[in-house]
Amino acid sequence: MLHLLFWVFILVLGLSYFGISIQAILGSSTGQANVAYLSNLFSQAWHLLLPYIQPFISIIQHLISYVQNIKM
């Protein structure tokens, strides 16, 4: 998680260095259309990949509950 935050911070610094305003990009109609398109694309990808990811999530949940029960 910290790795992702670091790269987001670097991206914002890079945009600031080149004088690119995130607010101006997101405020424009083209920027809003691009954000809507990307969010739809990521949503479809998540729903497509979820059946493959769900078994691993279930295993991790069972392991966590098992470890919590051992500690009690």
C-alpha cells in the first residue's frame, strides 16, 4: 500500500513540475469522460476476474479465522 502511495505522490509531483493541473483535467468534459470510461473498464475487468480471484480470497479468510481461533 505504501508503495502505491509513493508512486501516486511521485506522479502528482511530476504533473506539478510540468504545470499540469489535475483539477483542470478532471473539470473538463473530456477529462470526465475519460474518468468515466476508465472506471467502467476497471469495473468490467474486476467482475471478469472476480470468479478467478474469489477462491484465493476465501482461502485467505479461512486462514485468518483459523489463526484467530488458535490465539484464543
